Amino acid sequence: MSHSIWMVEMKNPGNPRTAPERPGAHADDADRPADDADRPAGGADRPAPLRGSSTLFTLDPGTAHLNHGSYGAVPVPVQRYQARLRAEMERDPDGFFLTAPDRVGRARAEIATALGGDPARLALVTNVTEGVAVALDSIPLGERDQVLVTDHGYGVVTRAAERRAAEAGAAVRCVRISPHAPDAEAVAERVLAAVTPRTRVAVLDLVTSPTARTVATPALLAALRSRGVVTVVDAAHAPGALPVDLGGAAGGADFWVGNLHKWAFAPRAAAVLAVDRPWRPRVRPLTFSWEHDRGFPRRVEWRGTFDYTPWLAAPAGFALLNRIGAEQLRAHNAGLAAHGQRLLVERAGLRALPDVPGLGMRTVRLPSGVAEREHAAKALMVAVHKGLNTRIAVRPWQGGGILRISAQLYNRPEEYLRLADGLAGLITR
């Protein structure tokens, strides 16, 4: 199948993101100038919508979806391409699964090209959580070894490190980093100060989930490697959101895992696991399969009866991203997220946290006593949805929870204004 799927005429599938689709609208509206209804009503720091943004998604138009960073949103052309793949699978399951291993390999090659890597260095997995589990299970650990994590890490990734360490009689050491640490250099200092002769592995985020900041910089990874520490990088928010070059080593790490279904427009769930050359023969998949003896990456990818269509459709997401213009889209998203953060500071009185330049996510600190525990953070997210028809991410943190907003093609400045103006009443109740 061709990946030129944005050329397919769109017929208002289900529940479009905005008002009912205009007559004659096409999925290749990425070439169409934004119409007047799409444009913000003034304001130098209010990014104008990009062309085609009103027809590419099927999100509920009654809700402001300011949490793209959690689950992503699949554009309609990619949805349709995946639907065609699934229909093909249902027409002839035997034929589909007979050819699936080779088709997955071809899809991986296209994905590798988009990420600047070698297909032999990558394996497709469902998500970062799975990829990190594969990495941890492939690294020998002994008694008294230490696994280094930070308190900005994704919760279940940290739990996976704890389980793996417990099985080996090793220990997990958590580096505590202030959300207000000024820059990546200050973060690196904290991480390196925690390294001991017993430190065997460091599991670090390229962009942290709760705080949307950088930890695993090239300089930090190089410093850890020089100390003999094996590095596993959670790059869940990198593909599509930031420039990625997996040439050479695996992004500068021994193991690097990035989701494709967040910012690269792939269907859920799809991710890549990049492995540096010395580790590839040692990679242990979570289960055996009939492709096990083929080695990496097939021993990781093949899992028998499984829905491979997210992986097969992932190149179509990259193709659409390139059609829109990846650099242009990243600049739009980063500008819109910064605008939303400014509104939360100026109108809701919240404190901005350090950001990653060029990233379409920003965070603010909630007042002391607000969302400091998991149940309170979830309750605030529910209240914001019910009261303001807005989806956000809130993570608990001692001294005041952390609210994260995302920006994507379908978002508008007025959605962040509504959040900023309505939030104060919800957090002071």
C-alpha cells in the first residue's frame, strides 16, 4: 500500500475535532491556508493555526484536549490506512500473518530512516514501558549492584527497575531533583553525584513525563559511559516532538526507547527500541517466539497472533508529519505550549517550571497543598474536565503538584485561556 494516504478525500468520519467539515475539504488540506475561522483573534504571542489543522483529527470538539503528551491523537488518514490493514488481515488471516514478519521489517526500515538510524539497530515494541523491561531483562545484574533512577521518571518504569533489581539482589537508588533545578547541567550534576562504584545501570528520561524537562543529555550519557554505567533512556516524548538522530550509538545510550504514537502520528501502540551493537546479541525478549533464533530485532518483534497494524501504519504517520512540515509543526507546538504556560502564570498565578526548547509541552507548579498525592492529582484532572471541558495532566509532588499542558496541531490559544481563567476556582475550593 502507498503511504500517500493524505490524498484520500475525507468524509467527516465520526466526530471531527472542529465544527462539521466544510464541503470539499480534503485530508491534504495541509496545503490549504488557514481560513479566518481558524485564526486567533490577535495577540503577537498567539500562534496561528497551521494549514489543514481543522480536518485531520476526530477528537471530541466539545473538549479541549491539552494532554496530547499522554496518549497522542491519530490523524484520520493514518486511522484509515490502519483500517485497511486490519480489513486485509480479516479477509485472509493466514496470508496476513505469513507475510507479517517481512512487512514489519520493511516498516522498521522506513521508521529507521525517519529517525536517522540503522534498521538492524532497532526493534519495534508496543511502548516505552515494554522496551525498558526488555532492556532491563537483558542487562546482567549482581548482588550489591545499583540501578540509578530519578524522581522525575515515569512511575511504572521506575517500578520495573525496582522489580529487576529485587530479582538480582541489587538496589535502586533514586536521585531527587528539584522541579525548579534551573537547567540540564544542574540536573546532570545531581545524577553524577549519585554514581558510586556499585552503579551498574542508569534509567533516565530524555524528556521527563511529570515535569517535561531534559535529563538524559548527550553530555550526561557520555559521562556515565566513561564511568562504566549502562544507560537506558526513556525517550517516550522524543519521536516527532524533537529532532532525533539514532545514528552511531543508540542515541548515545546503550538502550533507547521512544514512543511513535504520541508525537509521530502512529496508531497506538507503537514504539522503537534502539540497542547499541555490543548489546544486540544479548537482548532477551519478554517471550519466546518462532522468530527467536533469527536474533535481534526479530526475536523481540514477533509475537505470533498479535495486531501488527500499528507498526505497519507507523511509516504513514511519519509521512504525514513530513507532509505538514516537521520543523514547522514543532515550532507551532512549542510556541502554543509557551503561550499556554504564560497564561497559567499571568492569569492563574502559577509558577512556570523550566522547559525544553522546541518541545510542545510545558509545566507549572500548583500551590502548596494542591495535588500533592496521587488521588488528589487525579481528582483535579477530573474536576478540570467536568468543570472546564478540558483534559490536562497533573502529577503529585510534595510542595505542590505539577500541571502539564501539551500543544498539537488541533489546539487553539483560547483553550488555554479557558483553562487559565477557570483553574483558580478549582484549586481554591
